[in-house]
Amino acid sequence: MRLGRITLLSAAVYCGAIAPCFAADAYPTKPIRFVIPFAPGGGNDLVARVIAQNLTEAWHYQVIADNRAGGGGTVGTQTVATAPADGYTLLLGYTGTLAINPRLYPDTPYDPVRDFAPVALAASTALVAVVHPSVPAATTKELIAYAKSKPGVLNFASGGTGTGSHMAGEMFKAMAGVDMVLITYKGTGPAIIELIAGQTQLMFSVLPAAVPHINARRLKAIGVTGLQRSALMPELPTISESGLKGYEAVLRYGILVPRKTPTPIIARLGAEVIRIMSSNDVKTLLASSGAEPLPGNAAEYAKVIANELDAWGKVIKAAGIKP
């Protein structure tokens, strides 16, 4: 009987030691919740749903897109931070929730490094600088020269404090050394409408919202905010190449899980996300929203998060931005 107990104990210890491997081999064995910390319909929603659909097809278990909007992405992000670390709750990470909010709001209820394990980089999206047709500038150099000739006169619109449109404008101000006035609206839609009406003169907008107005000549495009030209407007130069070298304001998306999720599960998830985002079909689909695939492994995504925390933290501090 004693020998039997020893044998059973040894077997239990052995099984416990290799359980994570078995878990990864079997994973998934049930549906997965994929939390999107924003309302349906935006670029982040498209990225997440493309990944969810492809994971569902590959694994034959439903990956359920769960939009948890609120607090500029804080509500949904916090939901995943406190979820079980078993691989069955995923988060769509975003520059705003992982790098801007924690630096802007001291009471952010999660830590982007301490509370999450990066799984994979997924995609990125640049913005486009657009001006009202009355602004006598067609290039980045001309816009900077005009802004410097009229300090405090040029108004730039944003869709809210801490949004990509706001932060891209603040970075432009700092790097170009110009004095512009921020006008904040409750969303991109109202901001675009007021820009077209001439209430403001400049905005850094998501591409899909601006392109129809650029084509209709209601707005004038100056340049895109990435270091590479956008597939949605390949003829339009970047701000960096057309007058403000090194300027880059890009929003990045990736997948994260709660911090203590087993490494083998993270590796399997990451490999699948990279496979999905490397597909030409996905590239074509995302192009319609101005996004581009940016497949990268967990280590690369961790580095991106650290770099963005540092970069946007400096912009927020230099501009004196308050919640």
C-alpha cells in the first residue's frame, strides 16, 4: 500500500509538471472571448473581428468578439486584466489604452506591463493631416511656415483628449515648433464637420473619415503621419518626407492576455495571429480602413509597448496635457 501511494504521488507530481504542455496541445477546448475595448464600427473593431473569424475557422471553436466600450478603452482593458489567466480571454491592445491612457490618467486601473502578457503585434494605422481649403498650404513645409507666421491663430481639431488626433497634433506642434490652438470635440465625426465648416483649420484624422472629403475637395490633404505612405492614398507623401523629418504618429494594435497565462498557450496564440496577419487577403481587407498588417511576436510587441509608453509620455509631459 505504501509503494502504491508513492507511485500515485510520483504520477501526480509528474502530471502536474507537464500539465501546461498538455494544456497547450489541447488548447482550445471551448469558446474564447476576445474583448475589444471600444464600440463596434471602428478600425480597431475591424482588426479584432478579422482575427476572431480566422481563429474560429482554424480552431473550430468560436472566438467571440466582445465590445466593452467605456472610459476611452479603460473598461474593456481592465476586464481582461482581472480575467482568469487561462488563454480564454483575449484583449485587443491599442496604443491609446496601453501607452497614452496610463501616462495621461494617474488613476488608470491597470498597468500595461505588469498586468498583461503580449501575444503578438497585429496591425497599425496612420492618420492624415488635413486642412480647410482656405489654408494657404499644400505641403508640410508650407503648413509649418504658415503656422509660424501666424502663431496662436491656427486651430486644430481633435476627437477628444488623449485620442490619436489630439496626440498627433501635439507631437506636430512640439517637433515643428509652432503655436496652434487645440479645439476638442466629442468624436471624429463632429470634428470633421466643424473643420469642413471652417470653424477649425487643421486636423489629424483617421483615413477612412477624411478620404471622401479629400476626394470631394472639401478638405486638403497635407501628409500621412506614418513613416511609410498609406496604401489608401499612395500618392500622398508622409509628413516626415515632406518637411518634418522623423515625425511619426502611428496607432498600433496587438493581442494580449492576462499576465500569468501559460507560455505554451501564448506561443500557440501568437503563431496563429502572425499567420493570419501575414495573409494577403487580410492585407487587402484592412487596407479599406487605412490599416496595415504588422505581424510580430510577443517580444517585439513588448518592445513596442515600452517604446510607446516612453514616446507618448514625453509628448504628454512636454505639452502639459491634463485629463
